[in-house]
Amino acid sequence: MSKLSLPKDKIKVLLLENVHANAVDLFKRQGYGQVEEVKGALDESELRSRIADAHMIGIRSRTQITKSVLEAAEKLMAIGCFCIGTNQVEIAAAKMRGIPVFNAPYSNTRSVAELVLAQAIMLLRGIPEKSWDTHNGGWMKTAAGSYEIRGKTLGIIGYGHIGTQLSVMAESLGMRVQFYDIVEQLALGNATPIRDLEELLGSSDIVSLHVPATEITAGMIDKACLQAMKKGAHLINASRGNVVDLDALAQCLKDGHLAGAAVDVFPKEPASLNETFESPLRGLRNVILTPHIGGSTMEAQANIGTEVSDKLVKYSDNGSTLGAVNFVEVALPPQQNALRFMHIHRDVPGVLSKINNVFSTRNINISGQYLRADGEIGYVVTDVMGDLQVGMGVRRDLEAIEGTLRSRFLY
């Protein structure tokens, strides 16, 4: 790999928060020798220091990559979120610094769906209260308030990858499934789309939330929505912590309007194992509280470790951006007998002609070129015929083009 402008053994990879060993193994198999692992998350000050000489960083949900952190990351070329969400990264700021952000939107789908289904069964059987009572020496051996899941109606809000998998699994257990989504979605099996959110809330025995964190979903399940739910119903939230008004939920549980709830995500979550978890739901015997573990299975973390590290390696090795959440997506073939230059710039007229002028004035023949733009940034990958001696000189000229955010001479 001596052809690389920056050899792989010089590229520094920083992995935080116990990213699965699969990620480390994949990087090392692909020739990346400088992989540093950190067990927990870092506060902003330490993160700014550690990220300063990193070329790639991998995080999970606790690490916050803010604009301030990005300003300290002068060498950073890519971010990997080893989880579903990317709200812990200021992705717009990363984009405008020419840094793609990758995640694993599907690898823990099954794990989340299984947890939700298990919680639904536990709630319908009244297990949280019975378990609590038994731990305290009681013996609530009664069928009162205990129900089978078969024949009950599950209302899914957000019919994406997790919602659809939950739908299929729930139906296989005999549940009636209905769903609400602001985007037209194809129903799987016998699931029924419901056009009105209030209608779904009022007709479901269990409501499960599977929506992303957006301006629309923030606080969407408020007091009015909770009151619109069927009396005696159960609410499950394994999506995002800011979707549900927890104070209103606690009140609905206390006054008996809702029979139970299971919550895995919270507006404010402890940053470390030493920080106390606070919530208005603590102490309620008909509530299952879990510490954001929907995707925390060994299988899911192994899959995520492989998926995200593979995306990072492909971007580093040949410039492919498939799977980036904040970047134009380009799938690129590897080249054996060419030099490859990558140029990321503000999407303004005239940049491509200036890029090509850099090559034409040097009498360099372009053998392939790939361009994608989205109105904010443009991404140009140019393969040329020539020897390595021209590489760094061309890169300096590319960087001098007005509007350039980042450029790389790959090989």
C-alpha cells in the first residue's frame, strides 16, 4: 500500500464507548495499524484533545461531537456512529467541513423489535408489579388484570425498519396490527394503515413508538395524546427520549387511565455509570424502565461493529460514501492503474471546470470522473493517468480552488 498518499499504518482510528471487537478486527485486517480503543465516552475538553490527530472516529450514543469538537478535528475525514441514531453528532457542521457521517440503521432492528415484543407481553401479564411484589415478600398469584397477547391490537407509530419487523413478529403471535406514519408505507402481512393518529391511539391495546428525532416528533406524545389512548392501554417507547411527555405519562399511569408503560429512552440520560438516573417514572410499579438497551445485544453490536467499520474503510480506501447520512452518496470502483483525487467543495457554479483545469494545464489525462452535488456541497472524484510525482502538486492546486472544503490524494 505504499501508493497511498497517507499509508494505512499512518491513519489514526479512535474508537470510543466499547465499540465491538469486530470493528477493531476489520480495521486491522484491512491494514489500519493505529486503532486506539477507549472504554467510555469523553467529555468535550478531553474529546477535543484526543480527536485533534485522529483521521477517523467511532462513537456510540453518549459521545457528543459538537461544532466545537469538529473545530479541533483538523485531520478528521470521517465519523462512524456505531448505532442507529446520529443526533449525537452535529451532522450539518460535519458536512460543511467535508466530513461524512456513517451509521448502522438496520443492524439492531431485530434486537429492538424483540425487546418491544417482550415488554408488551410483560405489561399485559402485569409482570412488573408482580415481580416487584414478589421481591418484597408478596405473592400476587392471581389472573386479575393479566391477559394473553393473542387477539390484542398493537398500534405502531412509525412504520420503518423496526416498526415493520415488529409488525411481522407481533402478527405471528396472533396480534392485530395497525400503524400510523406520515409517509405512505406498504403494509406487511395483515397490518392496517391508520390515517389519523388519534384513531390509532384510541383503538390500540398497546402503542409502540418507532419514530426518529425530528422537530415534528419532539413532544408528539403529549398529555392530549395520552388522554386519547384507550383506557387501560399500555405505551412503549424505544425510539427517542424527547418524543413523550414523561410528566404527563406519569400522571396518566398514576390516575389509572393507562395500565402500564415500558420506556427505554429518555430526554436526559446519564453520561456515565456513576451518574444517577432521574425520571418522573421512577418508583411506578406498573412501568418497565430500561437503560437505553434496545439495540444492546451481542448479536446487534457485532453486526454494527462490522457494518460501520466497513463503511469507514471503504470511504478511506476508495472514496465511496454509500450509507453516509449527511453526504452525497457515491459508489466507486477501485482502481489499480490510476491516481485518484477527491475534492469536496461548496456547491457553487464553476468548481468542476476549475478542477478539470488543474489537470488540463498539467497535460494530465482524466480516465474517470464522478460528481454528485446536493445544493450545499459537491463531491468530485477524479481518476487520472500519471505517475505519483504529480500527486501532491495537484492536490495543492485543488485545495487552492475557491470554495474547497477538503481534498484528498487517495492513491
